[in-house]
Amino acid sequence: MQQLGLNGVELRSQPVEGWMGAPAIPNAGRGGGTPEQQAARKQAVADLSKWRLSASTSKMKEFRKWWEGEVGPIEIVKFDGINTIPDDVVDYCFTLAKTLGARAISCEIPVSQTEKLGKFADKHKLMVSYHGHGNVTDPEAFGHPRSWEKAMSFSKYNGCNVDIGHFVAGNGYAPVDFIKKYHDRISHIHLKDRKKDQGPNQVWGQGDTPIKEVLQMIKKEKYNIQATIEFEYPTPQGSDVLTEIGKCVQYCKEALS
């Protein structure tokens, strides 16, 4: 991020908690792993929950100070499996995000479970933004606009993390009108370029996603929406990830110039 001149970030909880000393959860392995691997993972999950409930807020503040000094603000904190953990651990997740200075939590959970999580969001007065993909037929998936609308109906702190590439791939049109309508409920968008009709990720500018138009709209309207580069197209031969993300950064700069 320093090399590319980036500052704001959507940061997963794992690197934060790892820095704080949390126990690591091993991968399940192919096919779910052996019974021994499954048992080890189950114990690690239990150990993590126990660790989270005793985690020091001073360490959270220490991480925030270090990160902001090196890079910039942590605007969004993403939690995996937040819908599968005990209620008191969910409270911890909100505490961690708020202590880090985040203005929203992001996650990927079924639509039907957003009513319960929305109550935690109400309690902590912190937005939860639900990440969308390209599945527009499953009522439990975030892909079609009505999925976010249903989640938002449960709580004023239920919001949206709109991946504009996935949105175009699934819905066949850009989420410009959706962003305009719900801009105050969208904490951040993910930038990528995909083809319509569930098409693949493309080098930016070669797909059907109007990245420039969306960025220009956010700038013009002064929406408080973070735009997060999500690098997913195949790295071209002879290049590397850092170089390609650098091209994405330049693409954004040119779009906003």
C-alpha cells in the first residue's frame, strides 16, 4: 500500500488479530480434511472465541496507531463467519471495528440472517455492509438489488458493499441508479471489471463494468463511499500482482482527474 500510494483500506480481522496474538485457525484441508484435522480446526475455533472475549482494547488501539502511522485509516473491517459465532463474540467484533476507527463492518452472510445481525448493528450504532456477488436467483444471496433492500428493511444500520463487477455480471446492467438511491447506506464498493452474463474478470477497461463512470459519479455527488480495488483478473504472463494493482490505481486516478 505504501508503494502504491494507497491509504484507506477494507481490512480483514485475521491480520489484526494475528498481530494481537490470536491463535491461528488451520485450514480444513481438501474435502474437509481428516478427522484429526477437523478436530484440530474445531478446537482452534473454540480457542479463538475464548481469546476474543479476553482480548485487550489497548492492543486494538496499539494496532490502530501503528497502522494509521504507516498507511492510513482503517475504514472497514471484514469478518468471516460472523453469523456462526456466539452473541458475546459478535459484540467483540463490533468493539474491535469501532476501536480500530472503522465506520462499518463487512461480511458475507445469508440474507435471512441479516435481521439478527442488524440488531447488533443497532445496538452498537455501526453499519454492517453486506457483500454482493453475481448470484441473482438465490434469495439468500446478495446479488439482486432486492436482497440488499430486504436486509436494509431490518435495520437502519444494515448497509451495502456493492461489488460493481459482480453486479454487472449478474444483473446485466451497472449499479449506477442503485448507488444513487442508496448512497447513504453504501459504505464502500468493490472495483473490478467483469463481462455481463456471468462473464469472467477482465483487465480493467476490457469488461462491461463502467468503473470510470461510477467513480466520477461518487466524486461529483460527494458520496461518502470508499472505492476498494479488488484485484481478481488473472495476472498476465511476465507481470506480477503489485504491478497489476498499480495499473488499477492509475486507472482510478485517470478516471478521477
